[in-house]
Amino acid sequence: MKAVDLAFETFGNESNQPLIILHGFLASSRNWRTVAKRLAENHYVYVLDMRNHGISPHAEQMDYPVMAHDVACFMDKHGLSTAHLLGHSMGGKIAMWFALHYPERIQKLIVADIAPVNYDHSFDAMILALKSLPLDQIKNRKEAEQFLADAIPDVGFRQFLLQNLLLKDGNYFWRINLDFIAKTAHHIVGFPEPARQSDTSKALFIAGERSAYIQPEAVLKLFPHAEIVEIAGTGHWLYVEAPDAFCQLVEDWMSDLEN
């Protein structure tokens, strides 16, 4: 299993306990800067770009075992024997796999709006829409957004995806490798059979009230001591929709466990 040397940002005082944040599918570390700065008041926060995302290297293999291995190698490189782990969506699945297979290296696990299950939805249509964007013809980001409107009707989600569209020397390009993403997307909606059940009691699962991603029975099957809480009025993007409530919940949880 070959690891990727992950790009990252840090926030806070290096003398504080480490907290590693793992972003979701087609996101990057930049999406977590606001939350990271808030959580950096009491922790030294590492926000990673996972393989094939942000400015981390591209790699043809992308599944949860290899991405969890990337995190373990990142910790080795930076001298982190253990750390708290916070992951959202895809990042939450990486964090769960890590907790199940590297339990000695995790202090507390926090998973935002995802469960350890195989979901029915597919990213195929969305990825096809992104690949069909005529990069050599669009003149500005607004044109790109309009081109994607029919295939991706949610304007907020379109703008989120278009954060991966960059301009250099007058030409637009995707900073993500859409061919690799397309080949491996089925791993992202899935979740492989783990080797063990978690025995940690320090696991918090945060759900969006309007989201159906968290499935309590599936969570408790693998994490029987987990605590599951909801943030009212939020959907899947709960850390964006209610950053204050999200951060307060995470801070209170870690503070309670550390005291």
C-alpha cells in the first residue's frame, strides 16, 4: 500500500493537543479554515488535503484503507503518536476506518453526518457534468456555473464544486483529476467490511437534523459506545450551515473528555 504525502494547513499553538480534520468528497482543507481557526483556540489543528483533492498528489487508487494509511503515514512524518480525528462525509468514513484499524493512534473520534454503510446514490452524473464542462470555451466562472445548472441544480453545491476550477495563464483547469475520481467514486459511497468492532467510548457522531446520512443502527453496530447528537435545522453541510453550534459541540465534547 503506497502512501501519498498529503498537503496540509495548520492552525493554533503547536504545544496543544493535535486535532486532525479530514474533509469530504471534492472538498479540500480550505473549506475548513473557519472551523479550524475556531477549534485552534484549544488544539493544534492539522487540516489535510486527501489524495486527489486540494493540492495533494493525484493517485489512481482511492479507497478508505489506503486513505486511512495516508493519515497514519502523515502522523508518522509529523511525529504524532496519537491525535484527535474529525471527519465529515468522506472524511468521516476515513476517520472511522482509521479508528477501527489504528485504534492505538486515535484519542477521540468525531464523525460529521456520515455512517459506516454503503449508500445507494451515485456520483456518476455529477462527475460526467464536470468532465463535460468546455474548459477551452468558458470565459469566466459565471459561465461555468450556468453550464452546470441543469445537471447540478443546487446553486450552493455548484459553487462548492467550482472551487476546484482554477484559472492559470488565461486557461481554466480542474485541480482534481476527474478521471481518477470517476474510476474510484464507487469506493466513496461504499464502506468495506472492517476487521473489528471499535471498543472506544470516545466517539461522537454529529448529524444534521434534515439529513438522512447518519444511520444510528449502523453506527452503533461498529461503535457501540458512540454518542449521536443532532444539530437542529441543518442538513449534510452542518459545519457550514451552523458553524457556531458545530464548533461548540466539538469543543464541549473534547473538553469534557480531556478534563
